Amino acid sequence: MTRSGTTLGTVIRWDDARGGAVIEATETPGGCWADASVIEHSHSGGVLRAGQVVELDWTDVPAQDLAFSAVRVVPRSDLQATVGG
């Protein structure tokens, strides 16, 4: 049975070669793969940056050597981490 959910996560890294990002969230231990095609409302052309906070719809279908994959990612500019904050 496939598990899925929605949570907030943090972008760990963007991979230009694979066209996607690794996102870390409590519900997706070990990381979640987010293909550029599932990123919504992006003003940066579908590219995320390390440290960026996102809303993540995930499933436990493996992708890019990770146990989880994203089905929708929405950057959350209202929740961005700041230095010292």
C-alpha cells in the first residue's frame, strides 16, 4: 500500500543534471526527490535553492535513489529561514 502526505520541507540541494531537488522533511526520512515538473508557483523557472522552505506533497514511490518522491512542491516565501532566525 502506497503512503503519501503533505508537509513542510527544506531543500537540501538542487541537481541541474537531473532537473530536480532533494527535499528533507520529518515524514520523508532520507530525503524526497522533487522533479522540476512538480514545482508550482515558481518565479525562478522551476529551480529551487538549498535552504528554501517548501510545501511538499509526497508519496513513498522511490525516485532517483531516494525512498520518496514529490507529486507537488510549492515554494513558501512566507516561511523562509533567515540567518540567525
